[in-house]
Amino acid sequence: MVISFDNHPDWDLRPPRWACGGWVNRALELPHVRKISVWGCGNFECWWPAQQQQRRGAIFRQSWHEEFERFVAELNGASVYVTVDLDCLRASDAITNWENGRFATEDVAWAIGKLRQGACIVAGDICGAFSAPQYARRAQRFAAEWDHPKLPAMAAARARDVNRAALDKLWPALTNRDQHNTCGDQD
């Protein structure tokens, strides 16, 4: 199972199929990936006004901890891969090339700690940090400017400092083998 913390669902079906917004569907084609659970979607793709009440699995700030604890309890020690896209974090906690989500860094670190108690984290990654856009061709620039949100200009040094602070909190939670983990002999 893959557990994703992301501000976007990344299950896009439109071309180009290889774009980062379609990785969930491609991962589900792999024989060893049975399910992907995305936590943190605050993006418009999940929150059209009519979908807020009809969307199965919608989470709200005031109740997401309880929902997540219920989710972890149902994992029953299952092996999980955890991916954290920094855009799931609020703008004060991470600087990315996409719209920011609503989690504090401490929220995601807490959730990873809960996963460590109820599942076996076999691997994970942290992705989505800001990078200055560079394009080899005009078509690339057009596609990127059409698809990306219009964000304010960002100093690379500031982005690096903010994202380093998030990484310094999240990486130990993701990699700490001293914390309780239900991996048994795998640990």
C-alpha cells in the first residue's frame, strides 16, 4: 500500500500520461501496489462545491486526526510506502512550485508517527521542493505556464531555508527506526 500526503490527488487521466499529476494511476498498474491512500487534498481538484458532501473520504481540519487514527487501525501492521509531497504543507512551512495545502509540518510528522505504530513503513520519500523553472523549448514553457498556478517570484535561498526546516522535521519521522514499528523482523 502507498500512503501519500499531497495537496493534489495526482490521479489525472489526461495526456500527457507521464506527467507528475498521473503517477497514482500508473503506480496502481504495478502488481505489488493494491491501494493508494491520499491524505491532505485541499486542492480545487477535490473540492468542487458540489463534491464537498458527496466525495467519499473527504477530511476536515477539525476531524482529520480521528479519521487518520481509524485509518491506521485498519492497516493491521500492513507494509506501506509513504510519500510526502511538500505541497501538502501550508505556505509558511514549505515553498513549492504548486499551490500549498493546509497541513503544518507537525501534522505530517504526527501522522507518520501514527503509521509507524500501526503499520510497517518499508520505504518512503519526500518530494516537491521548489525549483526555479528552466525550459529547453517554448512548448515546454507554454505547457508549464498553462498548467502551473501563478505564484509570486521566490528567492531560491529563502525557499531552500524554509524547505530545509520542513525536511529537518519530516525526515527523522520517516526514517527513525528507534520509534515503535510493527515491522517485526523486517526492522
